[in-house]
Amino acid sequence: MRFRERLQRFMAGRYGMDGLGQFLMWTAVVCLLLSWFVAGPVFNTMALLLLLWGYFRMFSRNVQKRYQENCTYYRYVNKVKDFFKKQKSYIQQSKTHHIYKCPQCKQKIRIPRGKGKVAITCRRCGTEFIKNSR
Ligand SMILES: [Zn+2]
């Protein structure tokens, strides 16, 4: 039997590679690289554990469970992406706008720059406060 066929037979019914699997492998590689520069067994051990975890998932027959793990992984990835998107838009807005917080309910309120003294009414709780929007 050719190697490919043997591999296919071996992988039949097993989970294989997915997004989380690739993440584990790449993180393992990064840990391995770091272990060359950082003294101590920390990164070496981490690389080994990540590789073992990655292979365990690849060869696992519990496809349903692995699939759910991958979904959880993507949920976290999206959260991180959203966080950076928000930071980026916050920085962009801060060039043209001041962002104030309502002293009562902490609602964020956007005011264009260069307005001078402005009375702001909170949209959420109706509290009025005065800010100097230079
Ligand atoms: Zn408020």
C-alpha cells in the first residue's frame, strides 16, 4: 500500500486539522524559536505540550467535541479582533472628536472638537454636564 493510502486509512474517522489545530502548531513553533533565546525549560515544555495537544486533536475520533473546541476558539479570535477594531476606531475618532463619559451612568458621548464650552445632555439618563471641547 502506498503511503498516501495508508495515511488516508489511518485518518479515516479522525478529526484532522482545523483553525485551532493550526494555531496550536504555529504557537508551538513560536515557543520552540523562543526557547532558543530564553534560558530555562519553559518554552521548550510549552512547545512540546502544544504539539502533543495539536496531534491529539488531529488524531482524535471524537469529531463532535473537537469541532466544538474549534468553534470556541473562533469565538475568542473574533472577540480579540473586535477589541482591536474598537481601539482603532476609537483612535480615529479621537482625532476629530472628544469622547466624554457621562458622570452619572458612564455612557460614552462623542462631541466634535473645537466647539468650546458645551452643555452635554446624556442620551441614556438625561444628566446634563458641561465640558470644554477644544
Ligand atoms: Zn448618563
